[in-house]
Amino acid sequence: MAGLSQFFSLNAQILYWIFVAPLRGKPGVRPFAVFHQMVRIGVQAVPMVALTSLSIGVTLAMQGAHELARMGATSFVPDLLAISLLRELAPLLTGVVVIGRSGSAITAELGTMKVSEEIEALEVMSINPIRFLVAPRFLALVIMMPCLVVFSNYVGFVGGWLICQFALDMNALSYILRLVDSASGMDFFSGMIKSFVFGWLIAVISCQKGLNVTGGAEGVGQSTTNSVVLSILVMLVVDALLTACFFFIESPTT
Amino acid sequence: MSSGPIIEVKDLVRKFGNRTVLNGISFTVEKGDTMIIMGGSGCGKSTLLRHIIGSLTPTSGSIKIFGKETTTMSPKEMEALRLRFGMNFQFGALLQSLTVGENVALPLIENSKVDPEIIDLVVKMKLELVGLTGFENLKPAEISGGMRKRVGLARAVALDPELLFSDEPTSGLDPIMTAVIDQLTLDLTRKLDMTAVVVTHDMTSAFRIGTKMIVLGAGKRAGTIIASGTPDDVRNSPDPEVQQFIKGEPDGPVPLKLAPEDYIDRLLGHERSKGKAY
């Protein structure tokens, strides 16, 4: 319970330093720090996201083709890919990659700074650690998650195309046309909204766990584990809730 | 500005669980003073300092800095107050991700609107003060612990504060460097009229720079002031514990060993052996 109220207060503080503080003439978040984090969290995650997305695209196409072939409907493989990647798998898998790569790194980094008095030193120098450390990481995650998911979508489709082209005798053009035809704007946007929310949650949870570290190296390890576990759990639950929202908004009867 | 004491601590009590670490500490620091806080390891010196800089809040008691009560201060006021003092942490507390130069420049970049060229100049000046010219571009992990400490001091005085806190600035330094740091503290306080609060258990250093001292007790008198006043007052204190501390004797009021008859009991006692696996 205390953790939850701390979570909301951290959210409020982050938003204050990003949006309100600059208007009141206080120093805001430094753009350079945000770019630095964007490179670390976003750009450097590209190879890993590419590999996971390609694998899942290929796998999904094969699994789908296998089932659909029994009904002679292998031409529906692109439809399957479009829906499942755009709406579900790309945001989720990118989320898992980002949690594993960056969420854990953020917790470990902030936790180490906490135990080695660096955060206290910042406070004593009148440098707010939320503005200086947390806000840039938050912004970077919220910006880079959707970017990574767009990239993941593309790579996943390439994976699907590999199967369609070489195993299902579907040429590239008809694959692309079928894909464009079956995917709606809502499919894409629901994935984008999810990725934005996931980025937000990962950032705040990782930072909160990092700032709460006590007890030296052991504490840092413990908090990093907790942060990864909690991030994945929360992401999956929120994914279900968001999917439910989209499900009722665009209710299938209409 | 008020002409009262720069720091006024009154009846400061701090408990961690049921352990009382600070038990009714009161003292004042006047402008230009160098206050030395002495005491054995683990007697609460650093904890006392942490309360004064506002990192910890006391269980009860009052702390006034520049005449303002800090224990009930809003974070905003605290932030403004903190710009007027510098803190040199025990282990430097440098940001590992930044270079030595960037660490010293940090308070300037974040808290003032100074030209980058001037910041560069100030950083070089401050590093020169602590004898670390030419180390700007190294990371804290690449320099020794004593050097890190000196960078911490350079960072603490980067904004030319009115008040300097130093947590064991000379432990782990060689005698020459200790003298350099002492001389630096003296220069800052005597020439620039800076006020300093220094936590130390280095006696030579303490009597070299201190104008006022307090000694915190150990054992039964843990967390209380057992001697205070000018260096001479403390040196001539009749208290045997203070004398033991100043002279660095292994046995005295602070016993080397507890009663020998308990020794076997303590070794074979079962209440401890149920603890951790190692």
C-alpha cells in the first residue's frame, strides 16, 4: 500500500519536473540527458528487438499456416500476423526486452547510486534527483517504447513474409497487399497506446525500485530482481485491462 | 541577515528503532568557527552531520541553520538553504557516470547560469586547490579513494559556500595530503570567513584546524556530548574518556575487552550462533 502511494507520488513528481517546473522558471529536464538515455534505452535495444520480433513473426506464420492449411485458408496468414503482431505481440515482446535490458539497468544504476550516497549528495547540492536522474529515463522510455514497437512490427512482418514467400507460395506483393488490407488503423493505434503505457509503467517501477534500495550490493540485486518481476507482472495485467478497454470500445457487434 | 549563530542545535534526539544514536545533543557554531565533531567510530558523528544537512529528520529537538529551523522546513526552502552550504562526503559520493571535472562542475551547471568557459576555469581552480590539476577527464573509478575525497572537497566548495561540512576529510590520506587539506580548510575559514563543521577522529588534524570542538561519548554515554569548547578546553578536560580518546590509549573508560569471566560465555553463547549461515 505504501508502495502504491509512493508510485503515484513519483508519477506526480516526474510530471511536475517535466511540465510544471520549466513554466515556473525552474531548471527543467536537460535535453542532453534525455537523448543520452534514448540512445541507451532505445537505439541500443534495436538488435535485440529485431531478433525477437523476427523470430516471433516466423513462428507465428508457421503455426498459423499449419492450422489454416487444414481448412485450405493459408492465404489468411497475413491477417493473423497483422492482428496478433500489431495489437499484442509486438508491444508485449518489446516490453519484455526493454524490461530485461533497460528496466533492470535503471534499477541497478539508481540503486547503486543510492547505496553509495550519490543520490544524497545530489540532494545536498540542491539538485533534485527526480529531475536529474528519473525524468530523463522516464522521457526516454516513453518516447522510445512506441518507436521500438513500430520497428518490431516491421521486423515481425518481414519474419512472416519469409514463411509466406518460401513455404506458402505467396509472393511479396500479395503478402503486402493482404497485410495492408487486413490491418486497420485501430490495430496499429491500440498497439501504440499499449507501448506508451508500458514504457511509462516500466520507467516508474524501475526508478521507484532503484530509489528504494537499502542494504548494499545485496539490496541492489534484490531490488533489481523485484523490479523485473513486478514490471512484467504489471505489464501483463495492464495489457489485459487495455485489451478489455479496446474490446468494449470497438465492440464487435457494430 | 541575523547576527546569531550560524548553526544552533538544541536537544537533538534520534532513535533508530529502540537504539538511541543521538541523545540530547546541543551546540552552537558561530560565524568563522571551525567546529570539530570528534568521537569513536560508530558513535553517531556522521549521523549528527546528516541531521544538520537535512538528510535525516530527528526524533525530537531543533536544528537552526542561518537562524532558520530546518527540521520543519519545506523541501523548497531546504533547497534554497542548501545552495549556501557545501558538503564533503566521507567517501566522496562522486557521480560515477561523470568525469572528475564534470563532478566539480555539476553544482555550477545545475544551480547557476554561468558561462561554460567560466565553469571550466572554476573547475580548474578548485581542482588546483586540492592538488588534482590534470585529472579532469578521469572517471572517479580510475582514481584512488584519497583522490576521490579531495574531488569531493573541490565539489563542496565549487559554489564558494558560506558553510562547509566535511565528513572525515583526511582519513585515508597520507600525512602530506592531510596537511594540505588542513591548510586548505584553514585558508577557507580564516581568509574567506567560511564557517566549517568537520567530523574527524584524526587528532593532529582536529587540533590543527579546530576553533571549537565537541566530543561524543561511547558506551553508556553514547550519543551525548562529553566535552566541548575550545581545543584547549577539550585537551585539558578532566574526563578520563576524553583523555583516553585524545591520547589514543587502548584501554581505559572505553574498555578494550569486557570482563574476562564472560569471555567463555560470549564465545560459546547460543544467542549469536543462530544468526546467519556464515
